[in-house]
Amino acid sequence: MLPCNAAFLRLLFIHRRHHRWPLIFLLLCLILYLSVSGYLEEFLSWFLSIFYSTSSHVSAPRVLTVPIPPFLLSPASACSSPPFLLILVSSTPSHRDRRDAIRQTWGSLTSSTASSSLTLFVLAVPKSPDERAALMHEAVTHRDIIQANFTDSYRNLTLKTITGLTWALEKCHGAKYLLKTDDDVFVNTVFLTEFLRKGSGLQYMGRLHWHVSPSRDPDSRHYVSEELYGGNYFPPYCSGTGYILSHEAAARLLEQVRSGPWPAVEDVYVGILAQAAGITPRHVAKIAGSMSVPHSTCCYRTMFTSHGLTPKGMQEAWNMLKEADSHWCPSLALLYCRLFGQLVEKGGDGVH
């Protein structure tokens, strides 16, 4: 009787072991999907709050004491009817074609009305007198340019971002959310605002970078001296190509700003301010960060942001998005967009 029982148990163990492999395979496939699609990072980012101290309440009204140069251009009436989402596009004076492309596509009146958003451009002072005159004419024509009195350069990108956020809190305090982005980024404003309306509270969201070391090479444009930041790793931060701040989160960040010099890597500095303010960054899979997604209708409809578009690519993406309702997209479109995004980034067609 005992040998029969032993044989039965052996067969049962083998049977269960063979049935275990499909479950393990499915689990591995699920982990791979979550990892490639970015949802795993979204999930893990929720646990960052464990390592962040709770920030103190910000009283209202508040007086900002951020050390920035005076504004030269300020579209005073732009926020007479405060938008739900204020989009601040960091731009360079010579990039007039990019700004025009945004004005004609996702930053147009049609898009702004549909999404309750407002798009403004943040610039500094060009070196050339001709560029200064051209920028003044552009500002008078479109009334969408914020400019402060400092030289427009890569080393001043952090100052440019702080300038934009300061203007937003002083001149557009009715906006619930702020999106900081660049002039080569396509934004699906309608889908993004739909996503933001589901949230509340302090928000700092984007394409999260983890465990990044400072560059100590003085010849690198990302150079950060030990005097500016002495740690071996930056705190987690959102890519500067596109991150979102709730109004109160932006206010708490600016309360942490001290007099310069500041690191030239502005997105890193915002992450440092967020940590000081006790605001946890959150990864959002549909924000592309520096990745260029495939130049396709489904990707521009699925992703909130897409990086690396030329003015021509911007117009093509806008045309695709307008026709998206008649275009079928698979349920795994996000996986496709992120999986093949890096391939496009290295040399795609119609995007660069």
C-alpha cells in the first residue's frame, strides 16, 4: 500500500510542477509588459513617498522672494480667464519656426479651447540686436511670450525655468496645473487634461529618472560641481522635456529656491527642490521624456508628450491626431510606442 501511495504522490508532484510553468511564463510576460510599457515604474514611484519628509503647509496669500531678474515681456491679459492647465514652453530666440509650429498645432486656439489650456513661451534676451527686435515684434503679434532680463544660454536654463514658474504663480494663480516642456515636444493637450482632472493634491509628474550621478567633468554642459551639489546621486527627478506641477507644488518648490549659482541641469534642480519641499515625484508612463515615439497616429493619441519633432513633424503629428477618431488603435498601443521609441530616436523618418 505504501509504495502505491508514494507513486501517487510522485505523479501528483510532477503534474503540479508541469502546471506551474505556464503560470511562471505568464508572470514573466506580465512583468516584461509592465516594465517596457512604463507601468512598473509608475507603480514603484508610489513608494518614493516613504523616503520623503512631509512638506509644510503653504499659507495663502504668499509672497515669493525668488531671486530672478525683472520681466521685460509679460502677457498680462493672458490669464484673465485662468486655464486649467498652463503650459510653459522653454524656447530659444532663434527657434521662431518651432514656436509657430506649436501655435498652429497643439498650442492653437482650437486645442486650447478643447483642453482648457494656455500655451506660453519662456525666453531670455538674445545677444543679437536683430533678434531682440524680431522677438519684440513676435511678442506684440502673438502676446504669448514671457521674457526676463538675462542672457539666453544653456547655462541659464535653470533660471529660465524658475522665471516661468515665478511668472505663473504671480500672474496666473488660477491655473490648477503647470506643464513645463520644450519647443520640440508635441503635447496631446486634450488627453493630458482628461488625465489631470482625475487627480488632486500635490503633484510632480513626468518621465522619472532614478539613481543619476552628477557629471564632474568641467567640459560637459551637464557639469555640476561639488560645491553646487555634493551628493553622489541626484534625488529622483522628472525629465525636463515635460513635467507637470500642481499649482501648490510649484509654490512649495519656489519656497526652497535660494540665491544662485544654480546647476545648469534645470530638471535636476527641480528634483532637488522637490525633495527639499517633501514633494514626491511620480512616474507617468504616457509622458515620453526624451524618447521620440514612432511617427504614427496611435502613438500621438496614446502618449501625452512626444519628443524630438521638427516643425514639419509637429504639423504631421497634429494632422494625425485630428484624424485619430476614425483610426483604430490596438489596446497595446502604449507598449508599441515605448518599445519602438528608442529606434525612432536614433534615426526616424519625419520626426527629426
